[in-house]
Amino acid sequence: MTQKKKNWQERLHEIIYEADTKAGKRFDVILLWLILFSIALVMLESVKELDAKYHTFFNVSEWIITILFTIEYIARIISVKEPSKYIFSFYGIIDLLSTIPKYISIIFGGAHALVALRALRLLRVFRILKLVRFIGESEKLAKALKASRHKILVFILAVFIICLIIGTFMYLIEGDESGFTSIPKSVYWAIVTLTTVGYGDIAPQTALGQMLASVVMILGYGIIAIPTGIVTAEFTKQTGQKIDINTQSCPNCTIGYHKDNAKYCYSCGSSLEK
Amino acid sequence: MTQKKKNWQERLHEIIYEADTKAGKRFDVILLWLILFSIALVMLESVKELDAKYHTFFNVSEWIITILFTIEYIARIISVKEPSKYIFSFYGIIDLLSTIPKYISIIFGGAHALVALRALRLLRVFRILKLVRFIGESEKLAKALKASRHKILVFILAVFIICLIIGTFMYLIEGDESGFTSIPKSVYWAIVTLTTVGYGDIAPQTALGQMLASVVMILGYGIIAIPTGIVTAEFTKQTGQKIDINTQSCPNCTIGYHKDNAKYCYSCGSSLEK
Amino acid sequence: MTQKKKNWQERLHEIIYEADTKAGKRFDVILLWLILFSIALVMLESVKELDAKYHTFFNVSEWIITILFTIEYIARIISVKEPSKYIFSFYGIIDLLSTIPKYISIIFGGAHALVALRALRLLRVFRILKLVRFIGESEKLAKALKASRHKILVFILAVFIICLIIGTFMYLIEGDESGFTSIPKSVYWAIVTLTTVGYGDIAPQTALGQMLASVVMILGYGIIAIPTGIVTAEFTKQTGQKIDINTQSCPNCTIGYHKDNAKYCYSCGSSLEK
Amino acid sequence: MTQKKKNWQERLHEIIYEADTKAGKRFDVILLWLILFSIALVMLESVKELDAKYHTFFNVSEWIITILFTIEYIARIISVKEPSKYIFSFYGIIDLLSTIPKYISIIFGGAHALVALRALRLLRVFRILKLVRFIGESEKLAKALKASRHKILVFILAVFIICLIIGTFMYLIEGDESGFTSIPKSVYWAIVTLTTVGYGDIAPQTALGQMLASVVMILGYGIIAIPTGIVTAEFTKQTGQKIDINTQSCPNCTIGYHKDNAKYCYSCGSSLEK
């Protein structure tokens, strides 16, 4: 009987985690549509006019989806060999977070809105569609971002300190009338301006304030070049490497990454040609 | 007679589709001005004050242009060998779409506004002016964009998911008073903010909301580097490859990376030509 | 006497057009301050409260500056050999445009505001300061922009056509209540949104309008990568060239732009070394 | 006794300026938290509602921090050999500026707000955390910015002149009703628009004004490519140079462009080492 149970577990694992079999593919497609439907539901539900009209429909649909997600979550746990590995994985936590808010909402009404967290489940789309090429691309992207994360952190810290200082000065220059009622609000304005968002809910009114604001804007307009420069240089390096360097490996020492026109291995000096 | 008709068809084809003959050039120039005039017309017509004053002039001009476009459309169909090929081509569909709304407007008044679709005809400008160099440039551009479309899609999907999640949080944090009345509206706000557009029609009012908004802005300010990095790396690769150095190797010493106009090997001095 | 006059003319030319002599340097510095003062004047004059208070001072100063600029203009004409060459040069036209409005304002009061055109005189700053390095840099910049002008034109045309089409759709979707009262206004909104400026004076109110607006914003956020990619690729190429290619010229055929490690001229095959 | 005093001074120097000893590390961590706390304090203090409630707490905390910073400042002076070198160093001036406003505020109440200048002390974070890698990255960044500072200055000057001219034109086109009440205000608007900030507090109302504004926006959207291009090209050069290829030439065939870790010439196979 253990044998039989194991078989059943393995079959479930194949359906849920893999997409090679017909059943596995069907499961993935259904799950994908379910996720999209559940997100659409939570968004429409938040529109008051629609909620007033179709409240019962929304509520019932929510419960159906929550139960289906619960079943999926349990199935995922019982079909893996090490359940704890799934539970504490990135996707495991997202799956849990997108399922429990509805249950919590029985006790705390406000928690219901948290169902929107299931938007995170969209990330599973990449997995489901087995978009190898897409993943490949995004991994390259992630690699470039990772390589430049120190520079970007330095940049963000610098931006934040600039906003802090400018915000303070604006608080001193502009009075309460223009909306600069406190330093945190002025810092908020500085961020809004430096990032070129520019809501306009707070805007300088005095001549001096507008001069400082102009400096902030030109600064913001200019320093956007820095993160762009960082990431682009990283990308260019990664993209450029391919042209010069090939993946041919030396028949003698198996070292790779030779220049395209190399005839001898740069590491051991033996010929690269047969 | 078939012979004669064929000649007539061929002559028409030459005038409409080519620009080598004098008549062909004249046709292209007239068509270009007609397109520009028709677009100006539809724009001015939408200005209520002008429409009230010159309604008859606008209406008559519209009909004249529509009839001229209809004649051109029919002429294009009868002068090609395979009419269906033109009809279902990109330009064929645009030509149809920019002609029929006026006819439909006889029955449905509202459809009239769709004449603005003829703005798409502007794309023909490229064809008419036979801007070979321009087309060449835009083809390079299109190639670079095509090569990076997977990365860009991953990026847009990620941006959209970020906006979804942030929008939901803002909906929970900010009340109805600030304009965050529903999740779709909050997501709309998140997009407005992340893309640094910043209308200001919806803006956070609470301290927590403004803090989250600041994070979104700095995020948006930073991640604009990603599409730029992707496209630039692609461009740099394409621009760099072609122009300077080729992969031709010296017949004497087999060294490569010669300048495109090199006649002698820069390493051993022997001729690169056979 | 002709000899004497020529000398006087030549001396004047040296003072005005060159900066090698002490008098020439002093003239340049005075002119620079005069330009800056004149621009400050015209700006402050436009502030109503200041104009009400110091109208006489502003008016007198304006006349003094105008007369000084007139003297300079005449001096420039008489001190060059071919006056017409100066008059129709870029700087000649700017000098004229920044001098005459005050005279015209005697007859037409409104023309007075045009004195602000003298802001263009600031461009002379580059000349005056003899910022060789700066000019060198800006010439490199201009070269890169010139090389990519076809691509940029294609891009701007495409952006404009996109704005035209989107503007039309928004005009059809949103009613007059949101501010989309005519197609030109809707196109204006599309430009405001696509370029991520986002004034907020016109903003979509309907759900469909906000969805389309979101698409426009993400589009605008993404396609900013294109001009950046174009210019950066051009810059990288120009900056990169220096590393690979030097300005050494072949002793045999005088051709330049050899690779840094070239031993033989790529054009004539003779040795580059002595 | 001089010996003893010297020892005491040296020990203090070690604690304050270095982070090798246990006491030194502890000092740095405490200082870091003190700086963060002092900045949080000054920000919260500026929020009127909080200040009304907790005024005494804020005032007392401020005085405690000011006294601690004063002690630190004095300790830094007496523990270095050349106090003047520290006092007039970048960090020395910041330390002073972030300490004295509270003392001045006894006499001038308004000066109190200047305590916010201590945000600058955050820069010390880099020092304290001994983030060698971070500093390394930011030095590379600073180097790239330094190398391109001439180009950027030319760019900013050009942007400012463009804004001056456009601002003047808008002042002439738009009347007082739209908010373009003076040339400085119009120039401010031009900067707000060109940098794609777009507050919307001043926005063109006439058709001609909106057309000019559209041109400014597209211009601003396009020329952001220039600083980005400049910085990116500089980054690419710096990042690219170091990592892949060096200019070492083969002692046998003199060919260059070897990989940094190459031991044999890729062209002739002879050893690259002596």
C-alpha cells in the first residue's frame, strides 16, 4: 500500500510541478487562468459601484477561488518529498499569502483587502509558461543588476541625502502657505521633484524657492544619467563579451572563453586547431 | 484590346507605386499634401468654435478628400496584379480605414470622428519620400528593438506586477479622501507615479502613503535605466560591429580585426587583397 | 592716411575679435558682464512689482545697454574686412536681434519684450572665455548628434504620429468634462503624457481612458530608451575609437587613424616605425 | 607626563578615527545610530502636531545630542596632530555646521531649523561602515563624472539658455491669466517642462502656447539622451577597459589586445611572460 501511495504522490508531483505530461500542461493552463481571474476579481470588487451590485457574486467567487487555492496549496505540500522546502520557498510563501487573507477576513473584516497580495502569484506565470528564453533573458538582466547593485545603492543613498538637505532648505525658504508645512513633507516634495514626477500638490511660490526648485529639477534631469550609465555599461559588457569571446574550449587544458580569432590557447599555449 | 488594357494598367501602376517617372513623382507629392491637408482638416474640425463657423467648408472638404482617397484606393486595387495582396497589406488596411469612416458616418453620426485614423497614412510619408537612408536607419532601430523584445516584455510585465502590488497597498493605506477609491484607480496612480508622469489628480495625503510614494518614485527613477540599458547595449553592439573593424584575416599571418578600408595587414604589412 | 586708417581698423579688430592682447581681454570681460547684466535687467523688468518701482532705472539702463551694444555692433562691422560676412553670420544676426528691439519699441510698444532675445548672446560666452576644451567637447557632442540625426528624426516623427493617434482615441473615449474638448487638445495631452511631463490640467476620468493613459505612460517610459540608445551608441563609438585608433600619420602616404598597435600602414603597407 | 598624555591622545585617535580595535568599532556604531537618531529627531520636530505634543522631549533630546556632538567635535580636534587640518577638512566643516545651530538658536530662534544640516553627517556613514567596496564603486562613479564634467557643463548651460529663450517666448505668447506673469516665472515653467517634471501650477492655455509647450516637451524628452549618453560612454569605457583586454604586446610577434589573464599569445603561441 505504501508503494501505491507513493505512486499516487509521484503522479501528483508530475502534474503539479512538471509540464511534460498532458495532465501537467492542463493543470498549468487552468492554474494560470485561475490566477488571472482571481486578480481581476479582487480589482473589480474594490470598485464600490460594482461591489454594491454584484456583492454576492464576488463573495461566492472569492470563496471558490480561495478553496481551490487551498486545495492546490495542500496538494503541493503533500506531493513534494520535503514539504518544508516548498513552504519556506519564495513561491511557497506567496501561495500562502494569497490564500489565507480570505480566511482571516472571517474574523477581521479589514484583512479581506489583503487578498490583493495574490497579484504576486502572477510571477508564477513565468514558471507555468516554461518561457525558457524569457527566463534566460531575465536572468541576464538580473545578473547585470546584481553586478551593479553596489553602485546603485551608493546612488540611491546619495539621492536620498540630497533630497533630505534640499527638503530642509525648502522648508526654511518657503512658508506654510505653499504646502511645505514640515521637513518630512519638504523632503517628500524634493523626491517628487528630483525624480521628475512633479505632482504639483506642493509647489514653491516664492522666487527663491522656485530658483532652488529649478536647480533640483536640472539636477534630477541630469543625474538620471547615472543609474542608466551604470546599468548600460554592465549590459554592454555582458552583451559585448559574446562578440569577442567564444565558448570554444581548449582541447588540452579545457579552458574556455577564447578570443574569436585565437589560434593558441591563452592559458597553456597549445594549438586550438585540430 | 487586352494588350491595350494591360498597358494602361501598367502605366497606372508606375504612377502610383513608383517614383521614377515625372508623373509618378507628381502623384506622390500631391498625395503627400492631400494626406497632410486631410489630417489638419480633421483636427481643426474637432475644435468646436471652428466647426461652428466653418462647418459647411469642413464637410465639403471632407467629402472631396474622401472621394479622392476612394479613387486612389480603387486605382491601387486595379493597378496591382494581385489585388488581395494589397488589400490585406499593412498599407492597404490603413488606406481602407482612413477612407470608409466618412461613408459610415452617413448612417452613424459618431463614426465620423474615426476619420482621424487617417493619421496612420502619415506612415506612407516614408514611402513617398523614398527616404532610403531614413528607412535604413529605422530598420536598424527596429532590428535592435526586435532583438531586445524578450527582455523588454519581461520588464513591462515586472513593471505591471509592481504597480499592481503597490496600487493595492496604497488602496489599503490611503482612504477614499485622497482619491484612492478603488484598486484599479490605485494601480492607475502607481503607473502614473512609477513612470514619473505625475499628474497630481490623485496624490497621497497620509505620511505613510507619502513614504510609500517616495519609494515608488525612486524606484521608477531608477528602473528607467533598465529598458535604456537593454536598448543601448543592443544598439552599441549593432553600431559597433559594422562600422570599424571586420573579421577578415590576413592571408599571410591570419591576424584579424582589420579596419574596413585596410589594404595591408597592420601586423605584418603584407597585402590583404588577392 | 589709408595706412593710418588701416592700422586703426586692425587694432580695433584685434581688441574685439581676439583675446591675445591686454586690451582684447579687457574688452571680452566687459562684454561678458554687459551681456549678463542686460539679461538680468530684462528679466527683472518683466516682474510687474519691480517694474512699477524702478521703471525709470530699468528704462535708462536699457537705453544705455542698447547704445553700448549698437556701438559694439557698428565697431564689429567696420573692423572686419568683409562686413557682410559678419552681418550674415550666426553671431552677427544674434547681435542685431538683441539690439534693435529697443529701437523698434519707440514705435511699437509691444516689441520691447523682444529684447529678451539677447539671451542668445550668452552663446558668445563660449567664444569670449576661449574655452577651447569646452568647445572641443561640445563639438564632439554636436558630431555625435549629427551622426544620429536621421534616427532621431525618424523617432520624433514616430512619436508625433503615436501622439496623434492616441490623442484621437482619447478624444473619442473621454468626453468634454475631462478637458478633452478637441483633437488638438487631446494630442497635446498625449504629448504631455508620453513625454512623462504630466501637468495634470487635463487627465482622463473614465476607466477606459485611464487604461489607455496607462498604456501611453508605460510606452513613454519605455521608448525614452530609444533616443538614449541612439545617442549613447554614437557616443560610445566616438569615445571608444580613441582607444583603438590613434592620430599618428603614415610617413609614406600621410594617412592617419591607425590602430594603436599597427606597425604597417593599412593603406600603403610601408612601415610606421622609423 | 607628556609621554602619558601622548598615549592618551593616541588612544583617543585610535578609537575615533580607526575601526580596528573593539572600542573603535563600538564608537563608530554608536556614532552612526546617534546621527540617524538626530536626523529623525529634527524631521519629526518640524511636524507641528508632534512638536506641540512632545516639545519638551524634542528640546531636551536636541540638547543632549548637541552636547554629545560637541564633545565628539572637541575630541576629534584634540586627538589629531594638526587640528587645523581636520577643522578645515570636508568632514570637519560638516561636523561644525551640524553642531552650532542649536547654540545659535539661543540667540536667534530661527537658526534652530538649520540643525537639519546634520543630514550631511550621513555621508560619514560610508566612512564608519568602512565600505571599501562601496567607496571603490563610488570612486569609479566620481571618476566617470569628473571625466565628463566639461560636456555636462556645456549641456547644462545649453539647457539653461534654451529655457531662457523659450520662457521669454511663452511670456510673450501667453498672458497673465495662465500664470506666465513675468519672464523669470516663464523660465521657471520652461525648466519645469523641459526636465519633464510638469507640476501643472503654470500651464499654457492658448493653442499657440500649447504648441510651443509640445515642442519643449519633445525636446526635453529627447535631450535627456545627451547626459545619459555622455555618462554611459564614460562608464562603458572605464568598465570595458579594465576587465577584458590589455595593451600588453607579445614579445615574439608584438600582437596586442591580450586577455588580462593570458599567459600565451593567442596569435603565435609563444609565452607572454619573461
